[in-house]
Amino acid sequence: MCKSLVSRMLAGLCVTALAAPWLKAQIADTSAPAAPVPGASAMHAERLTNEAVRRMLEADQYQFTVDPQNSGLFVVKVQRGTWTFYVTVGLSTNGNFLWFSERLNEIADPDQVPAARLLSLLEASHDVQPAQFYYSAASRGIYLAMPLQNERITRDDVRQALYYFVDMAGASEGAWNTTTWETMPSAPAPIELPAIPAPAKPF
């Protein structure tokens, strides 16, 4: 059955909805990556491995660092327009999804956040699908995360998904930028999102 990049991004949507409370734990353990297809190179396997992800990032000449606590997580510097994001890219524990995540901001005092702002953030999560926002109590950070189904992923797929992810992060600033919450009206302006990129080739 042929699947495009779009369908694989949408396939991760239901996973995203369930993943918010435990996303960090889900992407942190990559000690058992999916095995490549016998006879195929790591970069063209049916399912990516940690090494294949690294090779793709190197091949596209991204600036990235390896998470010092987890060699399967790559922090990629992405510049789009006036924005510079540092996106963490890594496989889920079971290897079924390639995750993109970004710590966007911090809530200094969670108890003082107006309920209307939290509701706006939830509403924005719906608007930025297949990505979603989540909050980490441990770091007090607001994150954006998006999964891509790990099935015949190419370099073009990773590039398009990465750029789409950071474009969504920039477009939704009004929802997550806590420094503007006191000066903005109670309802942020509607989010204008980029179109989901067309796949490089059918699958």
C-alpha cells in the first residue's frame, strides 16, 4: 500500500495526542533501534536506525550535536527566515516513529498563568496538527512535538518534515511566547500555517 509523507505525518497524529505526558521518556530510550532490511544500506532501510538518522543529517550538512545523555538524539540547528530553532530529532523507543521536538519557552510561574492562555495553547495544538504542544512540569517548558511514521523515510522526507515543523513553530508564536502574554489580547490572532509539503516521491 503506497503511503506519502503526508499520510505518515497524519499517522502519527493519534500517537501525538496520547504521547504528551510521556513524550520525553518515549524518545529518550533508543537503545534498541529497528534493524535495517537485510542487504539494504542503513540510509535506505525500511525502518531508520539511529545511525541512519545521523547519516541523513550529515548528508544534508545540518549543524547538529548529539545529546550527551543519549547518543540516539540529535539536536539540529535550523534557520528559517528570522527564526533559529534547535530541534531534537530521534527515534521512539520501539522505533516506529521519528520524533521532532523543540523546547519553545518556559512558564516561570505555572500557578499564575491565566486559564484563557492555557485554553489558547490547547486550541493552538489543534491548529498545528500533526504536531502538538505539551508542557513539562519538570522543566516548566512548553514544547512542540511531531512524529513521522518510520517507514521508508528518505532524506527529502526528513528535510521537508523538519522545515514544516519549524515553520509551524514560528507561525504559532502567539500561542507559546509567554513574554507577549501580558501585552497581547486575550485571544491570539489565528495561526496561518504553511501547507503540508508534498512527498518527494510516492511510496
